Amino acid sequence: MTIRERIEETEDLILSPYATKAKNTKGRQVPKPLCEMRTEFQRDRDKIIHSKSFRRLKHKTQVFISPEGDHYRTRLTHTLEVSQIGRTIARSLRLNEDLVEAISLGHDLGHTPFGHAGEAALNKLSPNGFRHNEQSVRVADFIDKLNLTYEVRDGILHHTGDGVAQTPEGKIIKFADRIAYINHDIDDAIRAGVLSLSSIPGEIIEILGTTHSGRISCMIKNCIESSADTADIKMTGAVKEAMDSLRAFMFEHVYIGSDAKKEENKVYSIMDGLYSHYVKNPHLLPDVDISGMSEFDIERSICDYIAGMSDRYAIFTFNNLYVPSSWSQRL
């Protein structure tokens, strides 16, 4: 018996009847021989961690663009917090923790530079629209060619929006993502001076807790208790209502119109400049042969290239294209 087979045997013994067993995966788009040591979901986790797109997340904005200080979240640290929360929920419900970890680590692979401001800009610029969850699957399939399992791809695609993942593990990520960003964005907003804990409505704090860890624990506990012994993942009651109210509060006071978000006014100019340049000069796209490509595929390749940029590389490229360098720099 291989190590993988022993792990699969353990899954049969300890996981919930509602859990997604690795041996029952619907498989990959391109079938591969099984690994002797790792289950298929563990392989997907490793594929994602070792991908170039995952590494670039460390220089992509979460909420605050170009913040002064080392303690603000990036897209990478957000991803790690989602993973931690998701795994806690999965383990408590005896669901497949490996599948949850793989989905959480891959859920933002396709996110643009400059956070949701960058996503909104590219969605407006592209005639075909742009949504980061769909791009994350595209990154896995066509750009990094990770050849992930069906269940991981499904969870990544449905971690946001109206769609619903087909596995309970995939459903966990939608809640883990929201729990993570609501709470760490409060922390970053307080650090940035655009929010104080006392400004959050008292009725929300009374239900969810007065501390960062307390609020996270409250939300996680509610998700676990609401989902126990069912095939669904959900939050219920006063905690769910308080979380929704807190999210609405964050949109009003942090995500839209706060002082720390003023730099977003410049994001569209950068994204528009990059997009317009490559629409006019698609032959300058690196590592892309546009000969024989349709207009749709060329435009998609432009979005792929821009979405894959880190914040600093997008700024560097924009400056090279549009900002004159001084003679002293040339000399």
C-alpha cells in the first residue's frame, strides 16, 4: 500500500459522509498517473504554491494601494488568512481539509494589480468584461497550466458571486474569504487612520466581539455550528446579520470614498494606459504570437498580461511607456 492509499483509507475512516474524498475526484482535464505520496487534492495544493502566479500575489494590493508600512495585508497574506480560516472550518466539520486548502490558495491567482480597483478598471476596459474568479481558473488552466482537479477548479470559480460550488469544501471558501477580508480590513483601516473601533456600530461589536481574534472566532464558530450534520455550509441568526451589517459598514466607510482609497483615482489611468498601449501594439505582448489569433483571443491575451502584473511592475511599465525619463538618468 502506498502512502497516498493510506491517506485515502484514513479519509474513509474519519471524514464526514458529506466530505469530498480525494479518491472520488472527477479528475483532471489531462489525466495524469497518481502520485505515490500525495492525494490528488494535496498535489493541487503543491502545484498552486509553486506557481509563478501565486508568488506574484505578494506584490498585489489587497485594499490599500502602496501603503506606508510593512504590516498591511497584501493579496498573498489575505490568501493565507483565507486558508487558515477555511481549514479550521473544514477540520471542525470533518470535511476534506486538503481540498479546502487547495481552493483557498488558488482562489485569487487571477486577481489584478491594485486590488478590486484594478479589477473594476479592467472589467470596464475589456469589451468581454473581467472577473477575477474566472481569471483565476484561466490562470490555472491556460497560463500556468496547473491541470487542477475538477473540484478545486469549481471551488475557485465559485468563491465569489452568485454561483454555488458543488462541494461543501468549495462552499466553505466563500465564507472564509468574507470572514478574512472583513476582519483584516478593519485592522488595516485602523492602522491607516481611516477607521476607529469606536466608529463601528455598538450593536455589531456587542454581537461579534471587541477584538480582532474574537470577531473571527465568533464568525467561524457560527459557521461551524450552523453547518454541522448537514450537506450545506451556512451562517445563521444574529451573527450572520451582524456580519452582513459590518460588511455594509466597511463598504460605506472604507471600501468606497475613504481617504486611504484616494489613490484609486490613479488606478484607472494606469490600467487604461496599459490596456490602450497593448490594444494598439499587440505584437509587443511578451511570449505571445498573435499571428492567426482572433481579435477575441488577442484581447484576452492583453487582459492576461495586465492582470498578471504586480502593482509595482504595472507602475514600472506605465512609467516606461508614458513618463519621460530625465537626461540625467540616461547619462
